[in-house]
Amino acid sequence: MNKLIVLTDFGELSARAVRFGIKLAQNLQAKEVILLNIIVPLPPGDYYSSEGLITPEEFLADPFYLTMKKKHAEQLEKEAKKLKTPNVDIKPVVRFNDSKTDLNNYMEHYNASLLICGSRDEDSFLTKFFGSDTENLVRKMDYPMIILKEETVIREVKDIVAAIDVNENNQDGLGEIVDFASKLKARLLFLHVITDGEFSPEQAIEKMQKVAKKYKVKNYSINVIDNHSLEHGLRSFIRQNQPGMVALLSRGKGKLKNLIFGSDTEEVIRETEIPVFISKSE
């Protein structure tokens, strides 16, 4: 992970995400953090001038928006200089966005491997860009990401909870999580929540040991708990063990997919109270 992108809209949540991203980049020994500020135009139906409807291209060339872009660039440049740190380049970037671009394009263009963003429920770039819920963000991204909410507690990442569904055959995204934890020198806390009694604790432990062996994980612990739901079990485990981050797989068809893409997505991410790493491996 040589390059990280951190989204910023100059708000307090963005400022926390930026500080978190730079600290994380240092720990990962990444070479560059790109502070990306995107100016989101009005919907196409709102492109009007005194002469009527205008095209998006004409809209983006309007002096008002060009001036806005210049001001944002100056502000972001000042912020980047204040955040200057040894061994990590801080690169400020301001861009307009239209319907033909998305964050995957920016990740590819800047050759970045991790996106960090703050996600509020309303009036944020993410809301305008992806819709009203975090589910859309996760669905549309093809790269790993870390999501912070306004309530997120940021602490040193010594332990990462990796929620595992032992019923799921496709654990491909776990390799990305293992690599991330290894670079941070963090311990992985493998967690399986038994909700249906399909496996005994002993069987679940055995299955997770096989997973750890498959991915050659060296620094880890195995944890199995009973709870009526995966969401409540995960939150309870986090409160008891105080890890620095939780990691989730977004592939597969089982309980974890329902957790990430279910109706409670934003509630789960918010109530975990710590940064959420979502793997996007194929």
C-alpha cells in the first residue's frame, strides 16, 4: 500500500479522517497520501443560465465554479503544508466530478490501493455521490476502504477484529486483511458468531484454525461467541476487547454479506465505534 486516498470536504469529520490516514500511512510505510477534494456539480436538470439549460461542460467552465475550484485548491494546499510529515508526501488534489467519473477512476488514476473516508448520514460528499446510505458506497467501490463515522473512536491499531463466517466457502478477501494487519504489525482477532447452532464452538474453532493456516497468519487469536445476531455479537465483542479496527469481507453469500449489504449497514458501521476496514478482493 504505497498510496492512500483520503476524501476531504474541509469538515471536522474529514479532518479526523485525514489525520487518521496520515498516521496510518506512516505505520504502513506508504509513500504518499492524496488529499482528494471533489466538487460535486448540481444534477443535470439544474444546469441553467440566463439563456436556459446549459451543458455540464459549460457549467464546469463557469467562472463561479472555476473560482471555487481555485479557492478549494488554495485551502487544500495550506492544509497539506500544515500536515507535512517525514517519509510521507501529502498531495492535495481538487477535482470536479460528473456522472462519468467515480472513486474507482480516481483510485486507478492515482494508483492508490486504499481509500479512507468519513461518512455522515446527510449533507456530505458521500451522500451526494453515492446516495443516502453507506451500502451504496461499499457496493460501488472496487478497492479496499476504511470508513469512519462521526462517532468513531480512533485509537492505536494494535488489534484488528476479523469477522469470519465459517459457513462461507469464499474467504478470498481475507488475504487482503491479513496483509493489511501484517504491515501494521497488528494482531488479528478472528471472530465467529454462532447464531444458528449449525456448528459447535469446537467445530468453529477448528475451521478458523484451518483458515489461519491457509493464509499463513502468524499473529492471531481465535474467538467464538454465541449471540442471537451477528450484529449484536460483533458489537459486544468490540466493546469487551477494545480493538483498534474491525475488518469485514464484502464477498460471498452468507451472513457477513447480509451484515454489510443488509438494511442495518449504516447502523452497524456507526455502532462499532471504531474504523471499519472493508476488503474488496476478487
